[in-house]
Amino acid sequence: MKLGIHAYAWCSQWSNETLGLIDKVRNLGMDFIEIPLMCLETFDAAAVKQRLMSAGLDAVTSTVLLGDTDITSDDARIRAKGVEYLKACVQATSDIGAKSFSGVIYSQHVKPAVSRPTEQSWRYSADCLREVARFAAEMGLSIGLEPVNRYETYLVNTCEQALKLKQMIGEDNVKIHLDTYHMNIEEKSFYEATRLAGKDLIHYHLCENDRGIPGTGLVDWDEIFKALSEIDYRGFAALESFVDCTENMNTWVWRQLALDGETLIKEGTSFIRTMQKKYGLA
């Protein structure tokens, strides 16, 4: 299993001013960094690629859709803009030499929905993502669907739903991205959900139930690592914990979840490495 860290542990928006995080992650002994693509206008792919190559570090990317890029919108212009944005994210991912792009890419993040999604909503999402997946396949990229909790999306809350959408899309490079923070709310079992993803699992966010330091809360880490071991997971797994609010995406961090970002990373990484060794995933 490849262990990494989401850049949001330190920064609220990626730019050339945050390139030094690549070296920081490498110096921490991590395998990769997860880079947010929320603000493509500040993302310098050439500079990122050069720094990654210099550090000898891998990367993955992720993002969420907003209201003006919602591919479940009834407005065809908004759906088209969403596809255009997702393709731009895929291109940016390819440009830095990465092969994995994921996130809440199937509907607006925190959509103000007042009813359950219709079958048309599912079809809109699947049809748009099919186009994006085919574009990504040309570059040898996989895209990951990340189920998130009911307060952040009305469409995909569980692994089972993510697999349903994957089947509707019908492209082999569409994969699953699980997140323990959201699983703690929506799944009946960390173990069963992880096993269900199986060979389609491409990315895993390692978060405590309060997004604080892994190992200090309610998440059943033994269930998780037992399942990861049984499916012999060798993909990406990133600490995704926040200590600050961000300027470009809601993180809802209203209290201090760790002394600071450095403490969160140091203690969280130590715990995860212990679990990796315990279950033969180091």
C-alpha cells in the first residue's frame, strides 16, 4: 500500500507557493502527495511535474464539482461545463505524470437538494462521466468515484452506490475511492464496504471520525486494515485530515482538532504505519 498525505493538511489552495510541500512529503518518507485541483488557474503543471521528478515522489489528484459544474444539473450548459472542467482536471493530472484522479466528481458538492436523486440524475452523471472516462483512458488514467456523506452529496453515499454508478458508466478505468470519515457515517461496516470495493479500489482516505489524528477516535482501524490486507490492496492511501478552514472548499473545521498540522501528520502517520505493519501492508 502506498502511503501519502493530502496537501490540505497544510494549505488551503495549491499554487507555486506550495511547491515546497512536495519536498516536505518526501522528507516525511511518504510515497505520494495528493494535490487538489479546485483552482486550476493557480495550478502550474510544468512546475509541479519538475518538483515531483526532483523529489522522486508520486502524486494523485482530486477535486469536487460546484454548482456551475454540476453534471446532474437539468441545465445542459452546466453539465457541459462540468465535463469540460473534469477533462481539464484529467489533462492537468496527465501533465504532471500522475495516473489517478478522483473525488466528488459525479455531482455538485453540498448540493442544496430537497428530494432524493431521480433516475435522470443518475443518467446525467453516468453519461457525463462516461465521456470523461474515455478521455482519461486515452491518457492511461483512472478516475475514482468517492462516496461522501449525506450532508455533502445526495447521489453517492456508499460503496454500493459508487459501484452502481460505475456499472452505469461502463468504462473499465472508472474505479472506487473510499474515505473512512464518510464511511463512518454512511456504511454499516468498514470491513464489508472495503471488501465490496475489492479490485476496483484505487484510493483510500485515512481519516478519523472527527477528521482529527487517526487512531484517536471511533474509526475501527482493525476492520479496515483486515479488509485491505484480504484484498491485498497495493494502491494509494492518503491521510486526509484538516486543521484549518480552506478558502476554496468547505472543510467545516470549527475547532482545533490537533495542536497543528505537523503534530497531526507526525502522530497520524506513526499510527497508520503501525497498522500497515500489523496487517502486512507496509
